[in-house]
Amino acid sequence: MSAELRAAGRGNLFTALPPPGGGEIFQTLFAGPGCRVERIVSHGHASAPGDWYDQDGDEWVVLLAGDAVLRFERGGDVALKAGDWIAIPAHSRHRVESTSADALWLAVHGTPSG
């Protein structure tokens, strides 16, 4: 592998998963102008009652493993299984209603300007 590729970063989404415990675990895999990519390990996580995500940028997420339910303030629940993805527009208030113990996500966050 060239030095350029090593410097750019490389990995496997399914290895070195953190052990269960605590809340969701977020790991930034890439950050650049206009977007951020992160791996999210959920281990049976749910948002705290009354907590809502209200993000300034658009978000695209894919559930790589497990099952999950997202709740949208203005649109009800969306059940997801491994392989399902969803695009979430900026300021669409949502929360994680439930996840299975093996839930693993990949999220791409757009910045308000990108």
C-alpha cells in the first residue's frame, strides 16, 4: 500500500467494535468540507425520553446490522432492518426509539453549506 493510501485512512466497518455498555458510540471515519461520515454502534440503545435530534445539516444513514426504529416528530415511526437506509432532511426532529443489541449504522452528515 502506498504512503498516500495509508495517510488517507483505511479500515473495516465490522472490526474493532466496542463492547456493549453505556450509550451509543460514535466514531468519525471521515470529515471533509461539506460532509462527515461516522460509524455508530448502538447495542440496544434508545434516545432518552423527550430527547430529539434536530440537526442543522441533512443526514443519510444505513443500518448495516441489526434492527432499529426511528421516531419522527411529524411522521411517526420508521422500522429499519439491516440494509435499509433513510435520508433525513435538516431539522427533521427525530429520535432513536429502539435498536437491537447488534445495531450498527453508517451515517453521512451534510453541513448546512454542503
